[in-house]
Amino acid sequence: MGETNLFEYYQKMTGNIFVLSFKGAVSQDILVGLKEVLGNRFSLTASRDRSAPKVFSVFIELAQNVLHHSAEKVRMQSGTEIGVGIVVICEDDKVYEISTGNMIEKNRLPEIINRCDFINKLDREGLKKFYKERLKRPLQGDSKSPQLGLIDIALKSGNSIKLRAKQLDDRHSFLDVSTIIMRENENG
Amino acid sequence: MDNLRIAKTKYTVGVHFDAESGILELEGSSYPENAFDFYQPIARWIESYISETKRPIIFSLRLQYMNTSSSKCLLDLLLILERHLKSGKEVVVSWHYQKDDEDSLEAGEEYSHDTELQFKFIAN
């Protein structure tokens, strides 16, 4: 410790307006706290932003992906393991950008890339149809996830899901997932 | 049969299932860490309830934000209730939503298309 140069960090962040930035174990309690920070951001401005519910849901789906799927884990006192990662929400006068990053087993990458490619090629009607198919499909094997998250993110954001992967070692990559949501301010 | 009551939290719905009146109510937001684990006992309660009751059931939903896993679990609860309907019993789903919340109304309409249950949409 003692190596952190906060001024450099501050300067790096100044180019964007940050709604929030968090790095660490994304436990359910942290998630609730971050959601409240986000809620405060939306209650600060005078005009209501109709995109707020979309920002909330994309944020929660992405953050819960980190919680469940990050290859870097912290063991909580309760014995459960929580994924570590980074969650960043930025804004400018037109859009919100919601991003998460976390370590993942390299061999899981192709499946995630294929799924995003498939989802990004679908139009709105196609996404709705695919969502409904997955919603009705029984859970597969031992999985407790209906794998609706990415489809929902694409539907809510109305934009493509961007992936960026950086290989860390022969087993792990760092995966960065992001999307943008257009602001819909009432009264301009 | 015992009633099922689970207090609402910031990220799990409040559950008020009344065996005597047949009014089964869910209320709040739902984005637990593991939705499947949260909803499993709720699904079990409904299954055993419909196996012994002949009462009409009112499934009353006042839902706010739901994550995708919770949405899946809710459909599964509706499909259990659909079995009750198909065995000749009465089931009505009351979908309560805020007057200007079109997304919530749309979500309810989607569920009504996905099942044969009768939905009543109530704007608050």
C-alpha cells in the first residue's frame, strides 16, 4: 500500500462524469448500496430521466454477472464465495455507459463471445422472441440461471453489447462488458 | 394449511399467502443473489396448496423491479397456478401497476400471453 497516487487517478477520471465506480467483491449488500448511489444520482436532477429504470436493470444484470461468474473470488464470513470485479457507470449529456470487468476462465470466453455476437445481430423483435423462448425453457441441468441477462441488457439498452477481452495468463482473461443507454430527459 | 409470510427486503418481495381466503400476494422488488433459491419454497407452498384446496385463488402482484432470474421464477409460479385452472378451479391474477408505468403494464401483458390465466390489470 502507499503506492496509490490519488491525484493521477483523479485526473484520469476527470475526462468523464462518473456516476459511480467500484472495484472489489460485488456482494449482494454492495450491490444494494451501489443501486442506492445510482438512485441518488437520478433524484438529484430536476427533470425526470425516463431512462433511469433501464440503467438500473442493466446495472443489476451486469453486476450480478460479476458476483456469480468472476474467476476471482473472495470467501465471505458466511462461507459463500463472491466474485471480484469492477463496476463503472459514466454519463455525458447524451448517454449513460454501464461497464463491468472481471477475470474469467479463458475457456469460457468463446461461448460468451458467440452469445453476444448472436444477440447483437438480432433486431428488437428478434430479441423479444429469443427472450421469451429462454424464459419458457426449463433450467438446464444443475444451472440456476435462465441465461436471460445478456438478452435483457440488449433489450433495455437498445444498443449492442461490447466485449473486450485481454489475456492475463494461460488460464485467465480479463473480460470487459459494456453498453450504452440514451438519456430520455423529460422537458428536453 | 399454514399461511406463508416472508417479510419484504430491499431486494426480495414480501410474501403474504393466506390459505383461508385464497389471496396470495407478492409485493416489492426482486433481485436476490439467487432467485431460484428464494422462490423454491414459495413454489412448493403453492403446489401443496393447490393439491388440497378447491377455493378460487387470487394471485395479487404489486411488483416493481425484477431481475431476469426473478422473472423466470415468477413465470414458473404462474405455470403452477395454470395447472389449478386446468383442473377446473378458479384463478385470477391481479396485476397492480403505477398509472404511468407502461413497462410494468407491458410486462404483465407478456405474462398473460404466456399462460392461460385470466389477468386483471389495475392501475394505482
